[in-house]
Amino acid sequence: IRRVMDDIASYFERHGFAIVLGPEAEPDYYNFDALNIPPDHPAREGFDSFYLSENVLLRPHTSPMQIRTLEAFAPPVAVIVPGKCYRRDAVDARHSFMFHQVEGLLVGEAIHFGHLKGMLIGMCRELFGAETDVRFRPSYFPFTEPSAEVDARCPVCQGRGGTCRMCGGAGWIELGGSGMVHPNVLANLKYDPDIYSGWAFGFGLERIALRRYDIDDIRRFFENDPQFLEQLA
């Protein structure tokens, strides 16, 4: 996981991005309100998040740092945010209740979706190889519009799917979500969305490591198996 994060950090630092860190426990405001997530959104319910008190929870994503960064610095802003996240997911070959994520944020003038695609395709091909197939699927996130899921072709079944355990038969491995920063998010921070635009993404580091090292089960990262760790050394 550290090796993957170091390589991602190196890629974005070469493109002028700074690395920032944030707290793992965040108020509702940073996790939801400021990110245009309405009170009735399912992500607010206890079955998705670990609440420490009535209004403070372990962050389910690194996106709160979008808000903290834009509160602290005026555009242009270009940062990535690595860190741990927590969700009440059932543990299986592709999910864990604790995982590592990297957030990316670029806000400035005349930023468009083409910038986002170019940066993420370049990152994936640097991590997985120059011939890696990457696709963007339309999706929905309250804090981005338009939004897209980003997938890389499964290295085990080569996109054939079927009974492949790594990709669950989909032929592709989901890396994370992305999109253009929602105008409401910018407006709530007093930045005019008619002047400023931006993009953001959030990728799971374990999923990238699964794809990169041909590992078929996320649980292996947390078992401390010496033989497994030696294979990755």
C-alpha cells in the first residue's frame, strides 16, 4: 500500500500537486453538509458510517479535505490527500471496513473534464503499464457533476469476466469515483462557480494494489502472512 501511494504521490508531484493530510474523525459538516450531501442521503445513516458521537464520525472518504483545503487556500489549488477511511462494509474479497484512499482536487479557472481524464489515464498507465485499458462510466455523487466511476481492465481474466474472483465476473476492477466539483460546493465556500471550476477523485489504494500485483483478495493485506509479504518485497 505504501509503495502504491508513493508512486501516486510521485506522479502528481511532478504535475505540481501538493500532498496534504487531514483528521480521520470529522464532523458531519465536513463529511456531508459542505459536500452537498443532503440530510436524507443514505450515507448519513449509521449502517454506512462509524459515529463516535452524535455529530462526529470516522470519515468514510477523504473528501472532507476538499473543504478544509478550499477554506485554507484560494484557487488555484492542486492537492492530493492520502489517508485511512472507514465504512460499515461487509468484509469480502474486495471490501474492508477500513481501507486507504487517495483524494485528488484541482480547482482554478477554465478547468474541464478533459483535464481529469488525462491525469487519471496517465496515472493508471504509470501504475499498471502503458497498454492499460481505462474506462469512465457515468455515475452519481452529490459533490460532483458530472460524475464518473473509473475502472481498469482486470489483469487476471483480461476482461472476460465469467467466474473471475478478482473482478467478480465484471471484467473490470473499479478504482474509484471522479467528477467535476459541484457548483454548490464552490458556492458554499464563497467561490463563484461562474469563474472557478475544478475536478476531484477518490481512489482506493487496496484496489489499485490488487490490480497492480495480481492479488485476488483484499483481506490478504491485513493478515500479516510472512510468506505473502515476502512475495511483495
